[in-house]
Amino acid sequence: SSAIKQSILDKLMVEVEANLGTAMTYTLFEYAKDNKEVFMENQPVNTVTSVSNSISSGTPDVPPSKKKEKKEQLSKTQKRKLADKTDNKGELPRGWNWVDVIK
């Protein structure tokens, strides 16, 4: 509610005035995180009501449609560099990430 928001802003403004002249973004977030129970003590509890009328009306449950994942589009040069790094099966050569210990 707007009254709760205003009380939270008032409490944060007290912290802002106490920390003037310093970097306080992290301090304000930590203060809000530490005192979230105090901020929300007067917040009314919202109960979630189930939607039983759509189930009782006989509408079939349709799963949400899956979006097709877009493949990353590579340019010709990127494809050529990738082909140069890999063998004909698309695998990197043996030892491609080995560290040369003796230099």
C-alpha cells in the first residue's frame, strides 16, 4: 500500500541523511534487507484465491507454448575460424587446452 511505501521511504531517508558524503548504495540495500520485517509488519497479507471456475467449466488444460530457441547466427569468417580449430567431426584436437609446462 502507499502508506507502507511512504513509511519505508521515510526510514530510508533517515539512513540517507546519516550517510551523506559517503558511498551509500550498498549500505541502503543492506539496511533495507536487514530491516525488511520491520518495514512489512503493517503490510496486509494477500491471500491467493484459486481459479476453480475455469476447471469446473470443462476447459482443457493447455500447456504454455514453448518458444523456439534461436540459433546463434555466425558469419562466414566465424564459421571458417571454427572449422579451422576443429576436425571434420566438429571436435577440438587432442590437447587443445593443455598447458605447456616446459618453456
